[in-house]
Amino acid sequence: MEELKSNEVVRESFDNIYLDLSKQSGKCRFADSGLGWKPSGGGDTFTLDGSNIGSAQWSRAARGFELKVLTRSGGTTEIIQLDGFQQEDFDRISKAFKLWYSVNLETREHNLRGWNWGKTDFGKAELSFNVQNRPAFEIPYTEISNTNLAGKNEVAVEFSLPADGEDTGTNGHLGGARARGKKTGAARDQLVEMRFYIPGVATVKEKKSKREEDGENGEAEEDGEDVEEETNAANMFYDTLMERAEIGDVAGDTVATFLDVLHLTPRGRFDIDMYEKSFRLRGKTYDYKIQYESMKKFMLLPKPDDMHYLITIGLDPPLRQGQTRYPFLVMQFKKDEEVNLDLNMTEEDLQKKYANKLQANYEAPISTVIAQIFRGLSGKKIITPSRDFSSHHQQSGVKCSIKANEGHLFCLDKSFMFVPKPATYLSLDQIQSITMSRVGGAISASRTFDITVTMKGGAGEHQFSNINREEQQPLEEFFRAKNLKFKNEMADDSSALIAQALKDGDLASSDDEAAGVRGSASDDDEEIDEDFQEESESEVGEEFDSAHESSGSGSDEEMADADGDEDGDADTAEVAERPKKKAKTEK
């Protein structure tokens, strides 16, 4: 180690130092011109000019002692963390900072009680959580990606997520050190969200002079007296953090804004602010900022009601709302709603950056305008339904359900897409087989069927139920066009039914007997069976509909009354009246 001397220019060097939670250690050097750090494994060197060093702090950290440097450049303050120093290094570093940078090295002791209640302090570059007037932990503003009001007294703070394992500071050569907003991504485990419970109200002081614009008395305003106003403490914390962390402001000017857009997933109405590199969803409770690079799929789907369009955006990493993850955004627009929009972009930028991608003015249905602007800014292809599929009603999707959730299944050129909830994407390349089957045991009376999609590699199954029987043939034609393996179990059931009917030998009553075998909802006596034989064929199918149980119990009561009546004509009249009752049930 080289010693520090006041009469000549030298430098101080320290080994095994980590920069911003980097995976690799390196060598840190201080000189009169500034400081530098180079990873031990080789790579680019990080440097900081001495004139940009605003302040410095010394504290205990994970790998020993940490030197935290607060920079001052371009009107913003950022934090540089150097960890791995020994306690005896303090005097040498303190002298270097005092002599070369005219900065006093401040010693900070953290509170180690482990309490989870305290006070928050908004500093220049970080949010500090203090317990007994000592910091328990600090959060740099650059690491905060978003914040939301999770409740009346609760604020959720979300941290930046790295896009991939190679997303490092300088082309991956800073020993695994992360760039601005992604420092914590260097660790094996990463904190992604923190919530603060902030009860009560807070007092905000405002000077009377601020109310000059309201036309109030100016004489009292010159006194500069403060006016105290009470506001929700959680709201005040949220507003302050939004301002300090510059959430939503760092993206620059908005290119386009769409107000009060209905979202089916996540449910609610959001304003959409579109920037050059990202877009923002602003709702009453939640606020999201999403990078275009997180968009993996963009689909424009006409809803089968001939009234709406759905825009579905696939996200990776998914959108988070507390413990809930949303890998897809689903927006709904009216088909006939048109918009006239001028982009907030100069003609020069439009021609230079987005030639043949964006237009200066749009006048078209709102779903088309949003889709074209998203495509121009993100470069993502717009996926539309396949031309190889057309439903029985000439639509691009079919109505079905996943468990109890109703929605629509769209057939795309390379995938299936179910929306709105749970939004499910199935790539055709990953499908092993498709099975078509009827619901329950009432085969002849069933008007719907199910589709079970089995994925390759043991990735599980997806079942889409309650599909209208009319959509069977269009779906089978689509499966053949895409060379998908499918099995129609309904045809096997029909063959078994015909074979059973032929064994009976009585073609006139074969339908009744087959229906009795299939239904067998209750073991009735022979008198009820004889009564069934007297009824018309149209009544047989009705016995096995959804109201079978109630209609069957009614027949038992009528048969009991018939047995107690000695007049044979009464039996005939009652049998004649019974179809009228069942006709009402059928309606």
C-alpha cells in the first residue's frame, strides 16, 4: 500500500473491494483527480471525477465496511457504493477525501434492533428508514421503479428488475456491477417489493402568498404566514416518493395520451401515456410504468359480439399488483369509436427515428390508432386472428369457459389465445394433442362440448368447456389446417350408442330404451317405464335435460294419483295433460 503524503501527488489502493453489489471484487484507487475501480477478473474501469464527489459516508456493511459516495452531476444526486473495506482503512480514506476532495468522511451507525416501525426520511438521493434516530436501512431512489397506494394507509414500493443475467453496467464488464436502477440484480435473491403502513394524517404547511392567484387579500399575503392543512399521511408519502424518485417523469415528453381506457385485465380504467421507450398506465389506485422491451406479444382481436375490439399485450416480466401477477394486459375498445390525434413529436424526429412507422396525424377507430402507435414505438408485430378459422357465425373466436371463467378462445396462426381472464396463451408448436369430448353423460341432449389441450413435455393440460356444438366442424377444419393431432371422443360415444340400440331389436322404441340406459338417474318401477313408452319421442330427450330431476319427481306424484283413481278415463286424461306441463318446463 502506498502512503498518503501531503507534499506530493500519490494514490491510495485497496484490494477486494466490491462496487455496487458486484459479483466480483476489484481494486479501488483514490487520487487527487478522483477515484476508480477495476474488476480483478479484467474488464472496464469505473471512474468518478473528484469534482463530482459531493459527500461521503462510512458505515458497517455486509462484507466489512462500506464507503458510500454521493455524486453531484447534472443537477442530480446518485449513490456509489464501495464495500469490503477494513475498519483500519478509515483513517487513510478520511485523510484522502479531506485533502483531495475537500469532503469530510461522515461516520454513520445503523440501528440493529430489528424493529419494523420507525420514521422515514427523504434525503437527496435515498429514502432512509430510521429507528431511534438511526438508520435501519436506506433505499436509493434510482432503485425504485414504481410505487402505488395499496390501501388507505399502505404504500407499495416496487424495485427495478433486471431484464436478464447479462444486464450489467458497462457491456457486462464491470464485474457484474449493475447500472442505474438495477444494482440489486447482481445478487442471487432480490427484493422486488416493500410495503409501508402509514397511519394517521400529516400536516402540510403552505404560505398564504401561494393563494395570490385566487384573488384573496394581498395585504395578509405579504406577511408570509403559514397555513396548515391536514392530509392523509400515506398519500403524502406516496406523492413525495413519486416526486423524489422521478417516477413517470424520467421518460420525457409524452408522444400520445389516451384517457379512461377500459382494461379487463387487470380490471379497471387507466389513462395510457405513451413515451419513446415506455408507456405508463395511470389509474385511481395503481400506477404502472412498462418498458417496450418488456412487451413480448401484441394482439388485436375482434370480439365476437361485433361491437368491440380487444388489445392483448404479453409482458415479461409480468405486471405485479401485490401478490398477483399479470402476464397479459387486456384492453377493450368500442368498434365504432373514432379518434383524431396529433402526435406530440417534431417533424424532424418523426422522419429521423420513425420513418414509415408513425404518422403525424391519425384519424381512425381508437383501437387501430393505439395498435399502430404501439407498433411504431415498440417495433412489435401486430398479431391478428388466423384466416384459416371462421366460426359458425363468421367470427374469429368462439365462446367458452376455463373453469367458471367465461371468455373467448381465438385461433391465431401460431397459437391459441383465451381472454380475458385468466388470459391464456398456447403456442401451436407446444401442443401434443387435442381431445374433443361431450359434457356429462347426457350425450344426445348435449348442445356443448369440451376441448382438452395436452402440452408437450409434461407441461400439463388446458380445458376449454361449454363450446357450442355448432363450432365443432370449424374447429376440426382449423386443427387439420395446422396439422394438429386431435381426437373426437364424441364420435366414439355415438358409435357405442348405435351398437347398443341395434342389440335391442326394437327400432320403434330404441331411442327410448337407449335414453333410459344413458340417463338412469333413478331406479324407477315398471309403471313409470310403461308411461314413458306411451309418450311421444320429443319427450324422451327432455327427461335428460338440466331439469330432469324436478320433472321426474312430478311424474312420480302423477302416477301415484293415477293408481289411486279407479276410473280408467282419469288415467287417460292425466297422460294427455302431462305433455303440456313438460312443454312449459322446456320453455
